Amino acid sequence: MNTADNFIKSKLDDRRTAGNYRTLKAGAGLIDFCSNDYLGFARSAKLAAKVAVEILDCPLPLNGSTGSRLISGNLNYTEELEQQIAAFHQSEAGLLFNSGYDANVGLFSSIPQKGDTIIHDELIHASIIDGARLSHANRYTFRHNDPDSLEAKLKQAKGICYVVIESVYSMDGDSPPITALLKLTEQYGAHLIVDEAHAVGLYPAGLVATMGLADKIFARIVTFGKALGCHGAIVLGSNKLREYLINFARSFIYTTAAPLHQLAAVKMAYGLLSESKESIAALKFNINLFKQGLDVNQNQPLIASDSAIQCILLNSNDKARELSASLQQQGLDVRAILSPTVAKGAERIRICLHAYNTYEHIEKLTYVINTFGHAK
């Protein structure tokens, strides 16, 4: 007899057999080369002190927001923060969401309609795919960072067309040719949407704003749980886009609003980001130091990336797990990224570099990786 328990057990057994069974692990006190805390804000005593003072100075010091923003959970503080963040990123307006996942699901499930078209890079984040599926729009993928592949899909588009990319890809760490892709979207009357989750930090206002293209992008998604060391996200765009999302984005409408202490942390993090030239310079230095110290070879090629995310391809779950285990045995917290999170044959270790990693940390990291590669 088929039961839910039998189904669950069967699926879990399949994962174990395939070697890609996932488990939760608490931090083990290792040197951090796996978190998205690129500038060290999540562990910043300075940021924590600023947040504490901000909360004490604010009226209505509630533990929770008490409801959705459309009912009882909206504050003047929230709307002022949205305006401040939008201005920081050179955008007309913005709307806060409780997470990056909520932001992407809300945006992509509500803006494209049945009969419209979404075209996204093949390596786009899962939250965007989930939102796009809920929209019932036509959906196509194009080859990673390939303008020719995008153009072929643009020629097939129907209805209103939305093209979706990331400015820094979460599992490869590379960036797309944004100018070339923008030119194509303009040529075909499509709207470009850019997820900036992993760009903010190395590029304080995001890569799009750094390139001077903010006014040409239909929407941008910025998350606060990476370099800003907090939680939540914002969708940036026009005032009309903000009004539309308030009315139609279900992940905004039907959820309890973020509490004041979360909003205060985001506000203080943006203030700290404006003062973080030294930390950003340290992050850039560490990225270059890692790349210079790595002996790249056929056994473990490095994906081309100038971001804090550096990935070494091992092309099998077993090899990725083996190198990750070797690094962790040496006190270095590096995680294997296995299929199906990445495509089969593209398994890897994903290294996240930070402003607070020391020269000795990075030297040890590259030594262990180089030794592993030569042994193979």
C-alpha cells in the first residue's frame, strides 16, 4: 500500500543512494570560507551597538510587528527606510520583503501574466524560477551569459517580455555582459530585471548602479542577508511598480511584516556600508590574493570570477566532498556544492572570501587545495 511515509522514505533513500543527501550542520568554529558575510557585518560589534541604540531611540518598541503591512504592521519608519534604500541604489522607489525568496516569488508571480514571456539565464536562482512558474507566463532559458542565445529566445517571445539575470551569480561568482544584454532587451522591447543579491558589498550600491545603468533596468532585487549581514530584501523600481506589488504580490500582502529590530538592523547596516571603504578594499585584496596563490590545473579548474565567490570544479560529488573534507580537517570551513544544486558534472567547492580573512588563512586555503590537485 502506497502511503505518504513510504513515498518520503523512498525519495530520501534515492538521495542517499545518489550521494546527494542533504543534512543540517551547526557551525563548528572553523575559519569561515563558506558564508555570504563578505564584509563581516553579521559579526560586527559596531553594527550591533548601532542597532541597539537605534531601537532604544525609536517609538513603538514592540517585539513583533503585529500584522501585515496592509493591516497593522506598517510604520512610518518602514516607508522612510524604503525611500532611503531606494535613493542609495539610485532608484525611484522600493518595496521591502521579508526575504530574498519572498521578493523574487512576489515579483515574478505577479508581474508577468499568462501569455507573457520570461527569459532567464540557465543559472538563475531557484527563487526566481519558483516565482516564474507561479506566473503561468511562457518561460525560456538562455545559455549562461550568452547574448546570442538570449537573442534567439527574444525572437520567440510573446506578450510582454521580461529578461532576468543576476549581476553576480551565486554558484559561479561570475557576472554577465550586462551592457550587451541590456542592448538586446531594448532592441526587442523587453524589460531587464537584475538580481543583485551577491553584488552589493563588493559594489556598495550594486553592479548596475556602479555601471551607471540604474535608470535603464525595470527592476532590481537587493537582499540584506549577504554582505549587509541582516535579513530581508527590497525590490527596486518605479513608483508604479511599488504600487503594483503592494496590490498584487502575494508574498508581500499575506505575510506578517518584519519587526522593528530587523528594520533597524538594515538601516544601520546601510549606514555602516557607506563607511566601509577599507573593508571593501580588504575584500578585493583577499580575492586577488586567493587567485594569485591558487595553482589552477586540469584536475580542478577555477571558474572565472572577480567576485567574493570563487568556485573550483571537481565534476563529481565524491571529489567535491573529498576536497571539502580535507579543508575542514585543516580547520577551513569550505562546503561542497553537489548535484542537483548544480548540474551533474559541475559539482564543485564554493569558496566565499571575506574582508576579515587573514593572509595566513588564505595561504593555508590555497596550499591545501593545491596539494589536493597535485595528488589527483
